[in-house]
Amino acid sequence: MKYIKGVHRHGSETFLIVSKNKKGLEPDSIIKTSTTKNGIDSIISEYQGINWYNNLSKNKIDCNLDKKTKTYYRIEIKLNKGFFNIKTNTSYQEIRKYLDLTINHYIKIWYDYKNKKYSPFHGDLSLVGNVMFNEVNDVLFVDWEQFDYSSKMPTGLDIMMMIIENVWYETLRSNQIPKVVLKHVKNSIQNLIKAQLLSPLLQEKPAHSTLNFINANIEIWRGQHYKLPVLKIPKEYINEIDNAFSN
Ligand SMILES: Nc1ncnc2c1ncn2[C@@H]1O[C@H](COP(=O)(O)OP(=O)(O)OP(=O)(O)O)[C@@H](O)[C@H]1O
Ligand SMILES: [Mg+2]
């Protein structure tokens, strides 16, 4: 059984089809298709990103790119069994463990980019949705539609965006950045620096530099930058993150 899950999801120009197995219980693959230039570019990026990741990750993603015609592309992605998403609106306290697992996974996968100013970029590493986990604490990065291999993206940008995004969600719940959260953010950034996976471009005022870089390069998101949660966080919180980091 197949059903269309979404059309032009968040302004994306791909269709998402979920395909279930014969018994029709569990989804076993997803299919993304597009007939527009931007959508086809996203499908190609997804394919390149998954292949790049498969060379480095213990858990591989099985996918198949089908160029139906010059203007109709299709990618089928088999779902890795046993991996789950974190529920939306989970408190920072509860996602801490998953943030740590994600940063450690990033450190493993991006190992060859230690001390490099630029490195490949996932582009949409949102903890809820595009990072998955299993019972034995393996991590799987999915949804590579924004993958960028041009080597113009600062190393560690994916993680900085993820950290800021989750701080913002926490401020929506508690109207402030709780002290424990600031402490965890500081430790996380320091861990990235210790692993030599935060670009010198982002080491001075990491939160400000992250936002400045995104704002100066919004074309990378193919017109979808407006949906980036990280751009919605008020300036005062960005100051707070950088102050905590420098103290
Ligand atoms: N390799 C995979 N293994 C297991 N689940 C996966 C895999 N790839 C994607 N998924 C699941 O399918 C969901 C949708 O896939 P993906 O994130 O690639 O599409 P999307 O374009 O972002 O759609 P959405 O807007 O629904 O997130 C993911 O959030 C995840 O739950
Ligand atoms: Mg997604």
C-alpha cells in the first residue's frame, strides 16, 4: 500500500510517498519525487548526502535514485528498522542525552574534517525529525535534501544550528534560558572545539557567528530559509549563549 504523505511540505518542491509492506502495517520505505528544478536538486542532494554518509556510518541507508526523465526524478529510501524519532515538545532536560549522542555521532562521522575551516554540510539537522535513535543508542542522520558538499560551509555549523534551535524551543516553554541549559550548551560547544570540529569562523561568539553566516548565505536553502527555526530566536538569547560561552 502507498499513500502520499505530503505535497510541497514546508515549501519543499518534492512529494513524499510512504510505502507500506504487504501486510500494510509498518512503513518500509519512503519515496520522494519531483518535477521542478528545485525539487530535483533536493533529490540529487539527498542521494549524494546519503552516499557520503554511508561511506562513514556504521548504519547505512539503503536508497535508490531513479531518473525517470530529465524533469521527473524519484528517490526511494528504505527505512532503517528499529530507529525512532524524538517526540516534539520534549523538555531540554529529556533531550540532553540525545543532543550528546548526536554531537558524538557528528564527531565520528566528520572525523576527517578535524581542524578544517569548511566541511560537508547536512543542512537540516533538526533533532526532532532528522536525527533518529535506536535502543542501543545508535544514531542515524536522515533527510539529506539540503546536503552541501561545496566545502564552503563552516565545520560544526550543523551542530551549532541544532543547539541554538533547541535552546529556542526551551525558551518558548520557560520564557528564559534555564541555567542548566546554558551550562549544557557551553559544554557542548566546548566538546566540539575539543574535537577540533568547530571552524575558526564560528569560534568567536559562536551563536552570533552562526546566525551571521546563515543570513549571509540563505541561498543555500533554496528559498526555504524562512522555515529555519534557528533564525527565529530573539537576539537577547543569542547574546546570552555567547556570554555563557565566554565566561
Ligand atoms: N533511513 C530511514 N530510516 C528510518 N526512518 C526514516 C529514514 N529516512 C526517513 N525516515 C523517517 O521518515 C520521516 C520523513 O523523512 P524525511 O525527513 O527524509 O522527509 P521530509 O522531507 O523531512 O519529511 P517531513 O517533512 O515529514 O520530515 C523522517 O522524519 C523519519 O521519521
Ligand atoms: Mg525531515
